[in-house]
Amino acid sequence: MSAEPLPAPATAPVLEARQVTKTFGGLTAVKKVDLQVGDAEIVGLIGPNGAGKTTFFNCLTGMEVPTSGEITYRGRRLSGRPHEVTAAGIARTFQNIRLFPNMTALENVLVGRHCRTREGLLSAIGRGPNFRREERESADRARELLDFVGLRRVEDALARNLPYGDQRRLEIARALATDPGLLLLDEPTAGMNPQETAAAMQLVRKIRDQGLAVVVIEHDMKFIFNVCERVAVLVQGQKLVEGTPSEVQRDPRVVEAYLGTPAAGGAADAVDAT
């Protein structure tokens, strides 16, 4: 099952994954997957359950070390260590929300600022002027991001007390606090109602308009086909097809992969209904 290669983006890619493979014992979860992401581009990653999408994300962010292949961010090969990947400029959210439930919304975003702070342990103990200045700057930036995602009004609320949709947005704000150039979103609309999903779509576009590249794993096909410039389809760990949303919707292989039967016309409607 091989994908037809696409021309590289016109500019040098922010992210380039080449022949990324991940095996667990005798199971190959991801097999020779290539993906390029350009500046300020939204790329969708879709596929049936168990297709290897989250494992691929884990390889990109250092949570899993690829068995083979190479991943580069702005031309620099990534080491595979999560904190170094974050410091390099890649941030992510998770399929299952991973907030600090007993911390406030503001405190959760401040956690994301940690990798961009310069003051060390001794400075924190002494609480000198440099430390206090950096603390103020971090708090100001965290409030800007809460305002950006529409949560400034609840900055003092505990994360566990926020509505589900707000928790999703808070996790995005925390990821943005690391000042990334590439944001990976793992099912950002999972469990959302239609109004929350529409708000999430607007937020992803706002993030792109800030100049960030975004890669989205999502099962909501309307979300994917309305917000993404390119879509890649994974099936059984391999990239089946990649193209524009209209090209992917009309590809009979995509319908067959989702429904398990050969497409007999109406491919776009069949995928949209998944």
C-alpha cells in the first residue's frame, strides 16, 4: 500500500519526516511514512482507528523513538528527546486531555512557559530582580494566550472546574506558551458539541494566521476538509494517499479504507459520513 509522492512545498519545510518507521516487537505501527509541513500550513492526518496516527505523532515529538527514518525541524535533525523537541519549536496536545486539574488556568499556561525561561534555581531561591522581571513577563504572556483562546475570563478557575471545551482550549494555550513554530493537535474536537467544534475550527485558523504550522489528527471529516490545506491518510501504519481535501475526498481508496468496501461512486459523501 504506497502513496503517490507529492511535490515538496514551495518553501523549505518546517517539518520533514522521511521514511519514519516504528515497530513494537513484531508489530509495525508506522511504516516508512513521509510528511512535509510548510510555514503557516494546516495539514490534516486522518485514518481509521489503529492506523498509527498517534504513534506517528509520538515519534515526531520524541515520546517514541522511531525504529528507523529521520525527522527534521527547520533542517535540524531531532534527537528524539521530548524536552529537546519542545525547545526546538514543536508543541502538541493530546487525545486525552493532560492538564494539571488542581492548578488554575493561568498556572497551567505558565507551565508551558518553563522551557522559555532563562533564570535558574539560584535565581528562583534568591528571587532577585531578574527573576521577578521574568516572572512578570511570563504571566503577561500567559494572559495574552488565555485571551487569544478566549479564556481570559477564567484565568483563576481550577482546570478541573472548566467545561470540557474550555479544557481543550486551555491545553492549546499551554502548548502555545512554548512559543512553537509547529503545533500538533491530536483530536482537538473529540467530545465537543457542534458549537465547540466550530469555535475550535476558528481557533486553528487563528493560530495559522499567526504564522504557525499546524498538523491535526481528527476523526471529524467536516473539520478536516474545511480547515486543512492538505490531508494525508494513514491506513495500517502506511500513508495511503496525500493531497488537497477535494482530492482526498474523491479518492476511492480512501472510501475503501474507511468503509472496508470498494467505492462505487459518491466517494466524497461516503467519507464525509464517516
